[in-house]
Amino acid sequence: MHELGLCEAIVDSIEQHAGARRVSAVRVRVGRLLHVHPEAFDQSFALAAAGSVAEDARAELVILPAGGHCRSCGANFESPDDWLVACSECGSVDVELTGGTELILESIEYRG
């Protein structure tokens, strides 16, 4: 379950930004190609956040699509599934990955 390792890294980043301030919610953007399962993420975040400034914080997970750029026709495209094999415009397999592997701590909300 790689979600736990991701969540531990996220909580480390939260603690660096938050200092001693208690956190009520965070928003995390993750690329589809990282294969993060929302239920496993929720459980892993709760475990990783236990005893930290993010304990009991709500974690919103936003899954980003995989994206590519075709070197043959120049098209930019998104893939609706977990594979980015060929250009959706011309079918070429000469594609460059442009999205789908992100891990971004987008926002932190603090307790009032």
C-alpha cells in the first residue's frame, strides 16, 4: 500500500508549513498514473497524521488525468484511463508524458 508512504511525505510537508498551527483540512492533487486509491488514501492519511498538527484533519484528494504531447502531430491530449500509449488525434506512439504523475499539496486550512 504505497498510499501510506505518500501520506507520510504529505504530513511531513504539512508540518513544515504549519509549524505549531493545528490543521483542519488539506487538499492534495495527485496524478492518475500514481494509482492512488481514494479509500486507501483516506485511511493512510489518518494513520500518517496521528499525533501531528494534521491529526483529525480532512484530506481532500483530487485525481488529475494523465496527459501527453504528440511529437508527430503536435496535439496535446488527456487520457481517461491509466495508460498513455498513443496520441488520441493521430494514433502515433511517439508521445511525451505531460501529466499524471503529480503529487501536489495544494492547500492547508488551519483551525480557527
